[in-house]
Amino acid sequence: MSEKATLGINGKTYEFPIVKGTEDELGIDISSLRNSTGGIITLDPGFKNTGSCESAITFLDGEKGILHYRGYSIEELAEKAEFLEVAYLLIFGELPNKEQLDKFHDDIKHQSVVDEDVKKILDAFPKSAHPMGVLSSLTSALTAFNPSSVDVRSEEAMYKSIVKILGKFPVLVSWTLRKKMGQPLNYGSTSLGYVENVLQMMFSQPNEEYVLNPIVVEALDKLLILHADHEQNCSTSTVRIAGSSHAGLFVSLASGISALWGPLHGGANQAVIEMLEAIQKDGGDTKKYMAKAKDKEDPFRLMGFGHRVYKNFDPRAKIIKKAADAILNDLGIEDPILDIAKGLEKEALEDSYFVDRKLYPNVDFYSGVIYRALGIPTDMFTVMFALGRLPGWIAQWREMRLNKEPIGRPRQIYIGKTLRPFIPVEER
Ligand code: SDX
């Protein structure tokens, strides 16, 4: 295999090194392109063909529907691991032994109280505020109460910021829900597991003992693992580029939360349930919505379908679909929305529009069915996605800083007006 790529422009030939990853992916290193060609750049809207970095965290193969975190398959991790150990794996590169995991959890527990003044910021929001906007604001605001979290020039300082946000973020998630529900803000307990503590904070009531349901704990733990990282997706790329200016970890994460909010990205899990509820209200007429999704004049899209990278089944969607059946069955819940979703999937996978474009269900298509069954409100679904993605964002931000990557600053091709003289307003 050639080690070089050659490019011929205006009769001149240029050579660029070819880089090969550990899973045999190939990339053309064009870092010398502009200098060697006297100013020529590449153009790739949406970065569909452009790698932003070399990363050792997550590998995915969209054609084969493969997803690995640090070399471990998503299927094995979802089946055998717990969320906190997957978080440790993503961030530090290896599965922790018991001592490492216990210390990691203890360090997080010691950081799981949020400054009381943060409640004043939360108070300023209307109950109707979308939880993602609240969460992004509170996450950014944490910097004001933890100013040392910005200066992470040492791995020790970075570790302190990491356990701080892993301890405080679940509190912000819980407070975001409880603000929306008009419930008192609370804490869980350091005697609980990480995911158990999240559930206790989210759902405990001031006047009764909260009883954890192991089915619910396991379901949420699995969902958080499945959302934990996904290489250079939109929100992760946002976290990396924000952090590349040496902005602090918390504000870089807040920028990722904002990017994730969009319905084309993490916001799709909310949009899927709203779509399925609309279809249910409309008499379950899936064919009408399939036609809308295929109509170029209609802005409607089949939410939860399609993916920039997966041109085969999203392996997470397969796991979530199976888990949805089991969890609803274990909880004794009959949800017609799940049947509508399965009907849509069946129709789409038999329809040439979707088959030709390789549009399959993605991670967001079935996840909302489980969130509903766990009693999570629809506009909190993307907040749960953010909770799952937190360790992935942290891992990617840490890798970018440890690799001392340069500040992210893409170029452009200018297509505006060329130079022209100023005309005084009287003469315009
Ligand atoms: C996530 O990148 C990641 O890894 C993201 C994520 C993660 O874990 O971080 O996996 C999480 O964001 C999953 C995706 C959630 N979004 C949705 O479910 C929203 C619906 N899907 C789409 O809008 C779309 O599929 C995207 C945004 C996911 C991908 O868009 P692309 O790669 O830019 O593809 P495209 O818009 O160019 O679509 C290609 C063709 C077009 O038709 P043609 O112009 O070729 O005729 O497929 C069509 C599109 O119109 N198409 C759809 C469709 N998705 C694509 N048509 C109908 N319904 C859809 N859902």
C-alpha cells in the first residue's frame, strides 16, 4: 500500500503522507497542503470526509455497524459493565480494578455537592424553560464556583476537574428536572451507586422513602453506557474545539450540551417520541408519515432514522430495541408507542427510499420508549443523553489537551463581494 497520496494541480504534483489507524482506516495527512501549494485548501461542508484528529478512545465502523470503546465492544460493555467503570475506561483508557474504581467513585462522591448560590441561578428560569438550556447554563455557571477547574496544566489538576464535574453534573440534571416539576431541590446519598444516586435525586419525594427498582437502575445504567461516547460527533467536536482554545472543562462541556440539544443530534430522542405520539393521535397512520418523510417539499423527517456514519444498523439501536421489550415487560408496561415505532421501522426497512439511502434506526429511535417507561418527561430525554455522554466528552477533551492539539480554526472559501469603495449614504 502506498505511503503517499499524490495530488496534481495546475501541472504540478504534490505528495502527502497517508496515515493508517490501528483498525486499518486510512487518511491523507494534508497538514502541509496550504503551504506547499501556495494557499490551496480543501472544502468539505459538514466534514463528511474530513478527520479532525487521531483518537484512541472510540472506534466505529459505519458500514459494519461496529462500536468499540477503548477496544471493548459496545455489546459486551452494555451487557457486563457498569456505567461508572465505562466512564473510567473512556477517560483513562483501561478498565479499573476494584481499588481504582472505588477510589474514583469516592473522589466523585466528595465532589457531589453544588454551591447553594447555583440555586439562585436556577430560580431565575421559568418552569417552562427547556431543560437542555437550563443544564447548559448551570454547567457553564459551575466555573464561577470552581475557578480552579479552568487551569488544568497538570494531569492532577485535570483529574480534580474531572471528578468535580462527574460529581456535580448528576445534581444539576436532577435539579433541572425538579425545577420543571416544581419539586424541592435535593441530594441523594453517598451510600448509593452512581446511577442509583441519580435516580434517587431525580425521583425521591420529600415525604416518602424512595425505593430503588433494580430493573430501573439496570435499564438506566445500560442506556448511559450506550450513550457514553461516539467519536467525533457534532457535540463532541464542539467540546474539543471549545477546549482547544484552553477554555475550561466545564464551559467546554456546556458548549457540547448546547450542540447536543439540536433535533438533528441528541434532541432527536425527544423529537422521536413527539413524532410517534403525533402518529398515534393521527390514528396510527404510519404510511402518511412515511410519505411525508420522503416528500422533498415536506420538511418532516423520520426522526430517529439515518446517521452520518452508520450506513447499517446502529448497534446501539439494536441493543436498545431489545432492552425496551424486556424493560417494559419487566415493569408490566404496555406502551402502544413501541408498537408504532416497530411498525415504522418495518415499513422503512422495506421502502426503497430508506433502503437506497441506507437509513436505519439510530440510537435515538427507541431510547425514548425506555425513558418514558422510567417516568422521565419527554423534554428531559436529551438531558439523559448528555448525562450518558458526559464521560465521552471528558475523555475527548482530556485527550485533546494531553496531546497539546493546536487551537481549532478551519479555513473557508470566500464567495462574497470583492473590494468596492464606500458610498456616502446621501449617494446610495
Ligand atoms: C445522533 O454523529 C453521531 O455520532 C451522532 C450520534 C451520537 O451518538 O453522537 O449518533 C447521535 O445525533 C443520532 C442522529 C439523530 N438524528 C436524527 O434522528 C434526525 C433525523 N436524521 C437526519 O436528519 C439525518 O439522518 C442525520 C442528521 C442524522 C444525518 O444527516 P446527513 O448525514 O447529513 O445525511 P443527509 O441529511 O445528507 O441525508 C442523506 C439523504 C437525503 O436525501 P437525498 O438528498 O439524498 O435525496 O437521506 C435523507 C436526506 O433527505 N434523509 C432522511 C432522513 N435522514 C436522511 N430522509 C427522511 N428522514 C430522515 N430521518
